[in-house]
Amino acid sequence: MSSEFPIYLPLRPAALPLAQRLAAWIELAGRPVALQLCATLPLTKTSAGVALGDFDNIDAWRQAGGVRLDPLDWPAMAAYLRQHWPLSTPPRTRFGVTPATAPLPGEIWSDGEGLALELAPPEWALLQRAQPLGWQLATAESCTAGGIAARIAALPGSSALLRQGYVVYSNAAKEEMLGVQGATLARHGAVSEAVVEEMLEAALGQAELAVAVSGIAGPGGAVAGKPVGTVCLGWATREQQRICTLHFAGDRWAVQYAAGSVVLGGLLTLLAEKAGV
């Protein structure tokens, strides 16, 4: 069996999804991968592996022959992978995995259906598609608590896409900030497609694109018929709307990240359909 190819990432949670994308590609090419968190890179006469981002000894790492990739430069990362880890068919990304068994929560890579995003996360691809249209996004988040808006705000140029976000964790906030009807909450519960539909409609009143999320990220909070990992999601343009309920596996972070990937990927799919891609 081939030895594991190391990918080194800094001690920052934001680096993990990028490292997972890199690892998924290399594993599709047939080499097992080991993700390693570190502040200082291990140096040998011929350093092996990839450093994703900056480290205390990055200059010495490069001098020893190690590869450093910029975690915000997805085209360059894809170019590196195509050169060193070629695939007969570039991977395509689909969203909405139930349960989440994909290399990245909420996404699955395949050689068939889906969008040709390569390494780009959905928020970056959405920014590229929405910017020429002049369209902006409003988010209405419960269980993700602003995480979707934060993923967009982490991108350079994000102000072209992100207009505003609502964090409506409590039922009272859903009613006060978004106008969700108390009767809807009482009849269906906060984790329901009916509530998400009202959240989505309110957000869509502020921008051309909108997403809404309400779910049970865990580890507690399950109720009859709604286990941990149950998330109701919605995404919409002024012309189209999608609402669904998915069940994600994994810990709290995985459920929250999966929800964000699915709604952003859903919007991206709508814009790709609009463009005829």
C-alpha cells in the first residue's frame, strides 16, 4: 500500500475544509492522505507533502523542496493537482448528501452529475456567478448562527455578494426580525420547512438571493421525528425557490458546515441553470 501523502495545515479551523478538498482530489488519484495540524513544518533533506498556508518555517520548507499552496488561490491549487495528481475525469460537485458521507460535509465529488467546481468552495463560485449580475445575498440563519454569512465574508471582494444576514436563533428572534408567524412555529416547530419558507421570504425581500436554515446541530436537541442532524434548508432567487429537509451525519461543526454548503450550492446551481451551464 502506498504511504500516506501528508498535507500540513495551520492551527486554524478555517483551513480544514480547504485541506479536505485537497485530500479528496489526491485520494481520487489513488494516494491515501494524512492531514496534520502543526505550527512548524517537519524538515528533511527532501521535504515531502504540501503546506497549506503560512507557517513559522515556511522559507526553510521551500528551500528543502516542500510545496506551499495559497489556501485562497483555488485556480493555482487546481493547477498543482492537475500537474502532480492527474485524473482522467475532473471531479464534479453535487450538494445535498443524506447522510453526509462525502469528502466534505454536504458535498459529494463524482465523475458524472454536478458542477465543475474543482477545488473552489461554493461560496467563492457563487461570488463569481452573482457579481456580473449585480445580485446580492441575504441570509436567515438559525442553527448555523451566522456561519454561512461568515464563509462569504472571509472571501476578498465579498461585499459584492453579501448584503446582510439575520441570526435568529430563538423563536422570538424569528418572529421579531423576520416576521415568522407564531402560529407557524406553534404548529410545525422551529425545525420545519414551513418556518424556513417564511424565513426565506423575509430574507428575499432584502436581496436578489436568499438562504434560510433551521435545524438540530446536536449533540442534543432531538425530538420525535427529528433526530440530531435534521436540517430544513431553503434557497431562492426572485424567480425560483427550493426548500428541503436533509439529515447530516457528524458532529456539530459537520452539520453546520453541511447546511451551509448545501444552501450555497443550491443557489449556485440555480444561477448555473439561469446561465445555461
